[in-house]
Amino acid sequence: MLRLAGIHVTLHEEPICPNPDDPKSGIVKARRKGGEPGWLNMDQYQNAANPRGHKDVTAAQILAQLDHQIDLFAAGLGTTGTMVGTATALREARPELRTIGVVRAPNNPVPGVRTQALLSPTGFSYDKTVDYLEAVGTVDAFATSLKMIRSGMLVGPSSGFALAGLRASLLRHRRQWEDHIRQYGRLHAVFICCDLPYPYIDEYMQYLPEVYFPPVQHDMENVTFRSRVKFSPDFEISASEAFRRLYGVTPKEGQQLEAKGVSFSLQDNVEIWDFSDAKRFAEVHVPYALWKTMDDLEIEVASGHPSRTIFVFCPYGGVSLEVVSQLRAKGINAFSISGGMLSWSKADMPRIKSEFCMR
């Protein structure tokens, strides 16, 4: 759309977990370019107009629409300007207001927001305005957005992210808010919807399992790969059980060995296939995993495979389930790790990480 408007575009790509101090990072590049003649860097991370706009406009709209009756405010933290500006003005009108800052769980891509560790580039004192921090992952953000879309609200994953964080915090501090409701008879909570779903439609299909979407019916003979596969409950295995079968130790024993600097080896007659994209695989994967593509799968299915058990990974467990379906159809013993690398990472099980994802 930018090119359609005649705008010259320079693409920049960096890891899911970029180092904000890296001179090759997008933030540093923009600041350096902005210092050149004829260029202006709007610098959303340092520009005081960012929180000021939310203080003057966003907060004013919320107070007017709710007649100043607001008890809880939630927003995703990226530049943190939305939270800092809005919460500052809301607290001037409602000193008892409580706020929830929603951050991205590590290694979980969600547009526009950051992990707590990656908030350091911002020049705004978000920690002075946030009462509770809540981490939300990719699946929860996209799934919540999808539910909102189907309820008539055309909002994107960052909006689902904010609502998911609000709900998680309400559950975490349930007793406190139940006491509030008993005392005042209600709880007015507001969260920010800051995006539309249209730029991310393909990502909904990528990050959420097929069960979230109605099947596509084909009246032609050559159907798509997705529509042909058939799943069975025994195709999936939990991350902890997979770890035990792969390495012959429990996850806790594996963590203890890793802490001591002792390596553990892969069991005989097992293989690990990871169908993440190449960039994601380079950033993080399980020990001894082999990177595979769908082209590799077609070759393996066509040629058969030695009598080994294949444990299949992908970022969130959807693609791996399809792969296992194809392998099982050819008599190859295979399992999909339920929840993919996300569940493996949540359990903090040993994994090989690049320098960028250490933050």
C-alpha cells in the first residue's frame, strides 16, 4: 500500500528477540538516518508527542464515554506511549485507577508489542504507571482476536493481546476484584483495541491449529494438503513425555544436567524433525533437532523411512500434526509435540538458542 502511494520503502528484518543495543537494529538505524539532512525520524520510542497524544485524546475519550467511571485499564506495551499517556490522564481523574501492562511472552511473535526485557529502548517511564504486568503469548493473542472478530469486532492480534492480558490479570487477582464488586456493585475495565485483522490474516492460519477454522469443502479431485489429512488423538504427545522418550531423562533431570554443563544424548532409534521456518529454527530449537521442509517430507513419504520413531516439532503444533498424519499414513511411527516449541519453551526445557534470544 505504501508503494501504491508512491512511497519509497526500505525493508528491515531482525530476529524475534532483537538486541535493542545492536547498531544493526531497526531502532538504531532509524535514529542514525534521522540525523541526516532531509530525513526525519518520528522516533515513537522517544518522542514525547507519543504519550502526550494519548493523554490529550485517548484518555479524554475514555473518561467522556464512561462518565469517569473506570476502575481498571489495560494496554499492550510496545513503545509504552499508550499506557504512559492514557494512564497518567486517567489517574488525574481517578486516582484509585489500577493498570495492567501486557507484555509479549519470550519467543512469541505478536505485532507491535515487546517482551519486558525488550522495553529498554523506550524513553517513557512505563514502570511508574503500571500496577500489574501480564505476559501473553502468540496463540492467546490470535485466538482472542479471532473470538472478538466472530463476535462482530473487527480487531487484530494486538487487540486480542490486550484483552487476553486483562482477562489473565483478572483471574490472577480475582479475590481483589471480587471484593471491589461486592463493595461498589460493578467493575469498569477498559482495554485498548489498536489494530485491524487484515494485515495478519495469513498469520491467523499459521499460528492457530486447524480446529479454529471450519474445513474447506472441495468438489474437485485434487484437494489441498490441509484438507486431506486426518488426525487422531494418539498422533500428539506432550512436551514432557517427548523429552523423556527422546533423551532418556525427565525434563527436571535434563535441566539439572544442563545447569552442570553436562550434555545429554539422543536415545537410539529416534529422530527430531523441526518444520519451523529457517529463521525461527536458527533462533531456537531442541537439542539434536533436524530442520525439515515440506519438500523433505514429500521425499521421506515417497521413499519410506528406517524403523525409527520421528518426533515432529513446529512453532505451535499445527503443522507438525499435519506432518505426522502424512507419516502415519505411510506406516512411519511419528508423534507431534502438542503445543510445539511454545509448550516446550513454556516448560523451560533445554533448547539451543541463538545469541539474540538470550534476552
